[in-house]
Amino acid sequence: MTSSRIKAIYHLDTAMSPERAADIIAGEQSSGTFVAIPGEDEALKARAAATWEISALPTHEPGPNKRYLLTLSWPLQNIGASLPNLLATVAGNLYELRHVAALRLLDIELPDEFAAAYPGPAFGIDGTRRLAGVLNGPLIGTIIKPSVGLSADATAGFVDQLCAAGVDFIKDDELQADGPACPFDERARKVMDVINRHAERSGKKVMYAFNITGEIDEMKRRHDLVQSLGGTLVMLSLNSVGLTGFNFFRKHAQLPIHAHRNGWGYLQGGWSYIAWQKIWRLAGADQMHVNGLANKFQEADASVIASARECLKPLFAHKPCTIMPVFSSGQTVRQAPGTWKALHSTDLIYLAGGGLFAHPGGIAAGVAALKQSWEAAMNNVPLEVAAKTQRELREALEKFSV
């Protein structure tokens, strides 16, 4: 019988005895319930009960609640190597217990049995680089803007300009799926016609993340259409398709999966991204959004960089599952130096939507400015210095002032 265990680490806020709270949580999430019952004897507890460790943390908020670092551990034999049932165990009813004032899952540690049960990314960093034709440096890209409202012809027109400008990566906005104004099939055919035409001329095929999010049969059919047209990437909204939907699709997929985290805001109070992204990497995501520095949302820069580092950190010794972190959300030329300095890696995708499309010189100038900003950053040249000889960068700095 296996002795492997699952471990989860939390921040716990509670007003009651921490030991009593830990006992209640461990029982709720394993063999116990709110009252002692026949059948939960010592032998059963030895097989199935969760164990815990708890220690006090500094508490700065007024009131009766104190903060603790809680570590729970379960025998793998309780659920087996099952990601859906892992979620029920580490992020289930414990959040709702009246003894819990607040709870946040900080990290999870999974035994090797999970690595054997799930495929992980089929392409990851190396496959992404190979298909995009970008062997060194970051992939510089954009999101089609406006997010919605464009026709398939208008979308293809922007893609034409972006390909001509030398962009590496383009994606649908997560709001653009299969609406009557821009049907998926028509958009895919017209966009890939443009990308293939440019690839024949230049030898480089721009990577386009088509948003195939939908019902299972729709996602499979859209994937197959993109593949038949010569596309190299599809995109799923993780919180829309769910873990089981993703797992089902991953078995079908022959293309890399760009994993969008939209909706993350309603989860982050109870999860850290460090824990959450491990689930999706193991399930098979190849690229995952991590937000961006000085973003338009609420996330601090340190959190963004910690998330990106986790994507580049192996999950298992024999199965790394490393993937491309995707920086987006209010990104312009100005965040390139800070991103490079903090991450010290170019294994990333850097997306600027408005930060490219709103360049006063147009789309080609927007692409050039982003590439110039990253070249300067990687050579430790201040942007203002590089801008003296690079008009596109100079105009971008003026447009996107601090």
C-alpha cells in the first residue's frame, strides 16, 4: 500500500484555539465530521485521517481573529491521483466552516503518482519556441483590439499588418469566441489565410491563439479546424471550461494550449496563483497568463513575478512541466526593463494590446517599439537612452508616459 501523501499549505484566520480549528478542518476534509460517529475508529484514522501542523503568524488587523500557517497532509490513497478530487480535498468545504474566518491556499505538493496520471504540457517552452520560430528572446505579441466588435475581415486586416510588422504572437481576446458578428470558422479561415501567406514569403509563421472556448464538441471541432488550416495554437478560458472539460480536451488536442486565467479575481482570495497554476500545468497547459508589471488590475508586481517564476520551475524531477508565462494587462514598452530585471529570463510571452495598437505611429511602429524596448532591457540600456536613436521607442515612451 502506498505511503505517498498530498500536502497543502494555507493562511488561516480564526478566533478560536488554532489547534482546535486545525482538528476541525482536518476532520472535515478527511475521515471526520462535526460529531464523533461509529466506524471512525483508530485503525480507520490511521489509514485516512488528515494530519496537520500549525504555527502563529504576525497579525496586524484589529479584532479577535489571529493568523496562522496551517499545513494539512492526506494519504494519497484517500482519493488516488485525481485532480478533480484533489480540488475537493484541498479547496473544498474547509472554506465554509464557521470556525474559519479566512483561508487562502498558498501551495500544494503532489506525489509522483500525479505525474504518472496526467500528461503535463505537450509543447511547453521548447515547443512554443519551435512553432513560433523564436529561438531566443521573448515572444513579442498582442491581443486583437478592440476586444469585440470587429468583423472577421477587420480582424484579418489587423493580422495582415501585424505579420508584416514582424510580430511573433497574436491572440483573440477572451471575449471574442463565436459571436454572430465574427463567427469562429470565418475568422479562423481568414486569419490563417493571412498568416500562411506571410509565412510562405518570410519562412516564419506567426503564432495565433484562437479562442476555441465552448462546449466540448465545439472545442474539438474548432481545434480540428485550426489544425487543418495550419494553425499552431488554441486558447481556452480555464474557469469557463473547468478542470474536467480541460482534461477531456487535452486528450484530443494536437496543438499547444494557451491557458487564459480570466476570472482569476474571484478565486485569488482563496488561492495563491502558485498553487492554482500547478493544477493546470499538470493537466497540460503550455502557456499561462500571469498578469504583468504595473498592470491595470490589483495585483502587486512581486506577486506577478512570483507567478512567472513558478511557471518556469519544474513540478517533478523527472517531469518538469515547465511552461511559458504570459505577461499581459496594460503592458507597454515601459514594463520591459522591470520584467527582465525581475525575472532574468526571456522564456516568456509579452503581450501589449492597447500598448501596441495605440502607438501614434500605427501598428508597425507599435511592434517595433516593443522589440526595441526588450532589446534595450536585455542589454541594460535605459529606455530613454535607446530612444534617442529609435523613433518608434521614443514615440511610445511619450505616448505611454508614467
